[in-house]
Amino acid sequence: MFRRVGLAICYFVAGVYVLSILLPAVYCLRHGCKGPDGDAFMPAFFFTPVGAFATALCLYHSIQSIRRKSWPGLFWPLTILFSVVLLGVAALIVLFVVEMTLHRTASAH
């Protein structure tokens, strides 16, 4: 019982996290983001640690569901979506590390 409630909460958090990334992205694609329009992504940046953890748990669960062959038609698209989101989170972390490193070396000289 508690496992199902925990999975439901994880899927809800992962869904909110994905939507907090997708909705501003769609807006920017339609209207073009200039200047402060990029602030629409701030909830996604704030939500990154919790959202990435919930997305990783949901990815693990969806892979296990595919292996058990329970509803593979539902879990394949979710697995692809969660994988893309986690790759984006990894790229964001690498970008932050590179920017912090370059900023530190530029300010030291």
C-alpha cells in the first residue's frame, strides 16, 4: 500500500517537473524568449533536485515494469521521456560546473 502511494507521489512530482520544463519551452518556441522571459524556467530550476530524484525513481519503476511485461505500451514512452529529462538534468549540472569553473579562472586573472 505504502509503495503504491510512494510511486503515485513520485509520478506526480515527476509529471509536475516535466510540465514545469515543457510549458515555458513551448511558450518560448511560439513567442521567442528575449530578456526576462527566461524567468519562466525558474520553477524548473528550483525544483531540479526533487524533480530529478523523483524522475530517476519513476525511470527505475518503468524499466522494471517493462521487464515484467506489465503494460509495456504505456511504460516505453514514459521510459523515453524520463531518460531525456534525466539527460537534460545531467547536462544542466555539467553546464553549471563548467560556468563556475570558467568564471572562477577568469576572475583569478
